[in-house]
Amino acid sequence: MTTFEREREAACALARHAGQLILEFYALPAEKLHYKGFDDPQTAADRVANRYLVEELQRRFPGDGILAEESADVLRDASAERVWVVDPLDGTKEFLEQNGQFVVQVGLVVAGRPLVGAVYQPTEDRLYFGVVGAGAWIQKGDQVRPLRTSQKNDPTEMIAVLSRSHRADLADAMTAALGVRAVLRIGSAGLKMGAIAERRADLYLHPSRHTKLWDSAAPEAVLVAAGGAVSDFLGRPLDYSGREVRNLGGLVASNGPAHDRILEVVGPLWEAVAD
């Protein structure tokens, strides 16, 4: 079985370099924004990093498909065995607020499952990376250490990490129903799942259809490689195999051992409000 060492090294290197490209824009005065949709800003930093990542992946892995947030979905063959899923700047709002909570995400999906992931936070020089079945690590500066999720099984003892820019009443109601008493507010899906992988949190709930495959692919690979679990609110794996790019069943990420217990509580709450 392949260890995906070449793919892992490429994902890490490309995420790092794209992060440095983004930092060149970070200290500049705010530019006029382009909005792709309601409340969905795009910056020049997104576009420059996206172009670099797509071009490099095409050069290094010419036979693979690519799904990138800032590119038209024309580079992905629905029948491709391997698809790179890229978010050049996850946390654009946080980038604009200059609070540092944004990342570059590069993931490889094989046969519909995320297997390789790199999530890089350039302002902290923090890199989460992993390969499912081989392990996950965090590197900050020259220090590298393995990642392993907590073994907590009681939701009342868990720390939840929720969005700082989408403070949904439903997510708050779900954490209350679970009996969770401690909540972190962090931008970027990648940083939330990274926090679970390094035991700063245990649970992430996103009860909406707003996340996309590029939000979840790379961090899912890292978190699962670290022992965690990711699903929709009905316990189904996120679907990376079709043409739909939205995670229509929402997103639940956890440390792993408590995942089924969490779903028993939050699943019915999701079903009660889902269309």
C-alpha cells in the first residue's frame, strides 16, 4: 500500500509557499473586495495563492484532478481516482480582520476519501499534516511532534470549538444539549479541526449547509490520521465523489471515541430543522 510520502511532502511544501504569498498581502491596506456570493468575500491573496497551487499541482501530478475554491470546477474529472482539493485561503474574513486565524489547505482525495492533508497557518508558521493510516503531525518552526486526539468519551467533559464569524443559535443549542461547558471560538474550519487533533478541543459542530468540500478535505485527512472522526449530522461520511461541492448534511468533527454519542444527541436536532 502506498504511503503517499511524495504527496504529503508536496502538500506541505505547496501550502507553506502559498502561505508566504498570502502574507505579502496581509499587511497591505484593505483592498476593494469582490464578493462571490452573499457574505462571501474574495481577495487578491485568494486568487494569487489559488493560481500558484493549481499550477504547481498540475505540473507535479498531471494525471490528477483538482477542485480549487477560486477556480471554476472544470479541472475535476468526476471519474478520477485522485483529486486534489484546495482552499487557498480558508478564513478570508479573519484575514481581512488581521487576526491571524486563516490557513492554506491542500488535500488529496483518493477513491472518494481524503487521505492526505496539509493545513498551514502562515501567521504562526504552524503546519498540521497527516496521512490516514500513517499518522499526523504538527510543525511549528523547527519543532515537529505527532498528533493524537483525546480519548474523552463523555461530552460533558469535552471542549467544543465553534465558529467565531457564524454564531449559529443551533450550534449553541446542540452544545447545550450535549452538556458541553467549555467552548472555544476560532475562525477557519482547518484551525478548528487542528485544535481537535492537538487536544486543545474535542468537538466541532457546523450545523449548516454552508461548508464546502475544500473547507473540509485537508483537515479531515489530518484529523482522521490523528484518531478523530468526521461525518455529517446523520453519521454519514462527507461525500467527495459527486458533483455537489456543498456539505449538505452539515459537518461534525470529533476526537473519535465520543463520535457516536455526540451524533445520538445532535442528529435529531439537525433532523428537526433540516429541510
